[in-house]
Amino acid sequence: MSTQSHIDKVNLQPMVIPYPTHVGAPNIEPQDLTAFKSHGLNKVDRVIKRKYQELVKEAETLQESLILQQEVYESNYKFEPKIGEIYHLYEEIDGSRTLSLIGPSEWTKPYLYSVVLNSDMTWTKV
């Protein structure tokens, strides 16, 4: 039968246990973390909502860009557009669209908008 010395029975790190180790130790009371948790949750909520709004705005911008690309690439034109040049989009009587070099002041067709071809083959409104 082995006997334990009083040293073996004493915790040598009393600051890491959640209760007092002897009668003269200070009373340990749990902290009220309600305010900390509430403040942290509110802050995280604001950060996530802001990031969400940024993502929604970026998605809307991408969708608008996709619609623009489709409108221009699906329009009628009989030339190969050059990068950096400005072109004008017109609406035909039958509802189709025509991409042209002719400016809106030089033609009587209903003018929609002007675009420029970028080096990555995307169109940007001017």
C-alpha cells in the first residue's frame, strides 16, 4: 500500500483551478459576461451585414455588366470592333439592335448608348 505525502495532495498551481484552494483564499465569483457577449454580437452583426451589402452590390454590378455584354455581342454589326474604339448602339424598328461607328448626331435611328471595347474583350458604357 502506498502512502501519499502532503505535497502530492496539494495543487501546485492554485491560480488555474475554478475554486478556492484553502480557507484564506479570496472568494471566486464568475464574471457577468452578458454585456461583453451582447457588444461582441452586435459588432459582428454590423460587420457581416456590411460585407453582405457589399457582396449584393457587387453581384448587381456583375449582373448589369453581363446584360451589357449580351446586348452588345448579340447586336447586329458587320465589322470587327477594335479595342479602345467607341461604338454606338441603336435600336431597329423590329426591336433588334445595331452596333455602329456612326455617332448619334449623324444618324436618326433611336440611340441607346455608346460603348468602348476593352482589352479583355468586355464592353464598357461611355
